[in-house]
Amino acid sequence: MSTAPTTPVSPAPVWDVINGFTSYWALSTALDLGLFDALAKDVDSGTGLDAGQLAAAIGATEPGQVTVLAETLVALDLLSAAEDRFLLTPAAERFLVSTAPASMATLVRYSPGPPAAWPGLAETIRTGAPAPAVTAELAGLYPALVRATGPTQAGVATAVAAELERRGWWPEQPTIVDLGCGSGAWTTALLRSRPNGTAIAVDLPNVLPIAEQAAVDLGLGDRLIGVAGDYLEVPLPVSTADVVILAHVLRAEPAERARQLLARAVELAGANGVVVVVDYPRPDPARPRHDGDEDRNAVCTAARHELLLSLTMLASTAGLGVTVADLHAWAEAAGAELVDSFEPIPRQHVRLIRSRTPEATS
Ligand SMILES: C[S@@+](CC[C@H](N)C(=O)[O-])C[C@H]1O[C@@H](n2cnc3c(N)ncnc32)[C@H](O)[C@@H]1O
């Protein structure tokens, strides 16, 4: 009896995951060594540095070791190579040089959250919650984390102001409420676009001073009112706002608190304001398959970034991430609807939520 040849099963998906760990450390090490900054100093020459020059520039002893690291970064598309010289790729120049306006150099260190969250993840899933020490470590990391995300968020906020303007939803004297304001990147970018606007910026007591200081540094201090406390409960000095920002906060909250937070934002926005939600929604729950429906595997593969960020939340917070279905349901329960979504810069998904019964404006 002959048996049909079987297709060999490749271990590549498992190796890809193992290599994800080493890739992360290749990038972190290059940042620790100042490798991208060293190449940025030479960027005008356009010729790059060879391993000896690169070793000298970053204070390394062995050019051979630097070659292995640099060639790994070439394989990861973070450097390019021309003969025996190494150069920055456009992505490295824009996102990995520490002084670049859109630099993500510090974010690389803080984006995975507390390091102890990862070896503890199995226990978190067994018990249903991260260890208190992990949650406490995350609270201590927030100041560094929000500073690291500031440049990207300022870019998103500026694009959102332009979009609100285009829609006629950006009054000349807006009141802005920024719930979980972090570095103040959103508040300050929005205040800069409206010289007569005022903002209420809410965050935890150990983070709020960062936003307040950022506003002072930019000459906006007299137009920002800082409120320290839990964004779900702390009393605010206004009862309505033209624009309410929920940027990268919902996914870290358990579903019930996230629902209540969105409801608070919708109530503040009232009949004619807008709630701006920026997050990384993971795929909606599976629907019954029928002809023409997207394959669930394809949906998960496309949302790999969002799923991994949701797992990062699960590892160190009480949140699981959010889905677009959650946002629809929570908005609807609060008497509002998700009116539009757009991606002003890659991977930053913005959703606009408005009351279902806007007041007629004359
Ligand atoms: C991922 S950061 C986002 C910061 C900012 N919205 C941005 O997009 O740049 C989450 C922020 O929520 C704040 N936060 C977390 N829990 C909070 C709470 N219960 N009340 C107020 N702020 C909170 C954190 O301190 C942190 O600044």
C-alpha cells in the first residue's frame, strides 16, 4: 500500500518567535551603545562607517563583535550595508536616532512594560491578575513611558486637530479635557493649535507634573488646569467640553472601568462635543463564518501588533486591550456612536465618537 508523501512541517514559526527575543535585544543593545547616534553623526558623508570606525565611535573593544551586531541589524532592516560599511536605513534615521523629532529610542525600552511581567505571565493567566509587584512597577514606569511616547502622540494630536477643523468640530475657543494626559503631548499640541483654548489635563499624581511642566515650558501654563486623581472619579472643574481625549488609556482598564470611562467622556462631550479615542484595538470576537467572511487566521495575522500590545496589557495591568466591537457597544450604551475612524500616522488608530442626538446649530 503506498502512502501519499506528506509535506514536511517547518519549525520556522517557532524559530521566528525565539528570534523575536534576540531581535529585541539586538536593537536594545545597539541603543545602549549609541550605535544609531554614532552613525547619525556621519550621515552627511553618506558613506557610512566600517566596523573599526563604528567600534571606535561607540567605545567597543572588538570590531569583530560590532560586525556581528551591525550585520544582525542589517538583517532586521535597521541598518543597510555597502561593501564593508554600515549606514542608517530611513526608518533608523527617523525613529532610532535619539535626537530625531519622532524618535522611538526610549520607547523601545519601556514599551514592553515591567520586565518582570513576562516571566510571570503564566502565573498571571493562572491566577487572573498580574502580581502586585508588577502593577506597582508599571505605575513607577509611567513617567518614563509617557515621556517616551510624547513625540509620536504630539504628531497624532496635531493631525487630529486638523481633522476636527476640517469637520467644523474645532471651535476657536475650545475646552479640552484630556483623561490620562501622560506627558501632555495631546494637551499641548491641541492648545498650540488654538491660542484661545483651555485644557483640563487629568492624570495620576506622580505623572501629572510632567504635563504641567511641559505646558509651562511651551508658554501654555496659564491655559492648562491640572487635575490629579483617578480619571474615572476625580471631580473636574467643567461639566462639558468640546473635545475629550482618551489616548491609549482604555486598553489598560478592565472592561467595566473602560466602559464607565468612555461613558464619562461621552457625558462631558455632551450633545455637540467629540470624544477622540486612540488605541490599538485587537480583532473583534469571531463571527460565524459564511461565504465572503474574512478568514479568522488572516484577521489575527493582520492584527499581530494590536494583539501583542493587548498581551502587554494583560501582562502588567487589569486590562485586556479593547476591540472595535467594545467601542461600538460602550458608545451606544452611553447614547453616542462611533462616527469615523482614521490612521493619521501608521499604527495610530483614531476613532471619533459623538452623541447620537446632536443639538441643531444655527
Ligand atoms: C499609555 S499612557 C497614555 C498617555 C497619553 N494619553 C498619551 O497618549 O500620550 C496612560 C496614562 O494613563 C494614566 N493613568 C493610568 N491610570 C490612571 C487613572 N486611574 N487615572 C488617571 N490617569 C491614569 C497613566 O499615568 C498614563 O499617563
